[in-house]
Amino acid sequence: MDGFDLMEKLSEITGGRFYEGETKKLKETFTLIAEELRHQYRLGFYPDELKRDGSVHALQVKVGLPDVSVRSRREYLAK
């Protein structure tokens, strides 16, 4: 796995986004990032004490609105 594939996979696992860009297009890339940051929400939750078993649990976030994109982790470690 090369660096490109690793960064793409890391962004997918963490619910982030991977931006590929050339040095000459950095301004465009940073404009996209700034625009996205202005229109995002952060959600969090705390699992019950009884479920803090150190295992990996599936996680799914759904939104009931049209034209909305959701990026999130697909799992979490209950510690």
C-alpha cells in the first residue's frame, strides 16, 4: 500500500475526507476545505458504562434529509 492509498483509507476509516491536489491547486483545495468546515456538524455520544467492554462496536449515522451527505466512523472501540 502506497502513501496515497494509506491516506485515502485513513480518511475513510475515520469518517474524514481525502483531498487530492497538486501544488498549483492548493488555493482551490483550501477553499473547498474552508467551505466544508462552515457547513458541518459534529456529533458525539458516550456508551453506557455496562457496554465499555474494550471491544469494537458498529456505528451508523443516518439523516432523514434529502441532499445531505454523512461521513462518519463505521465503528468505535468501547473503552
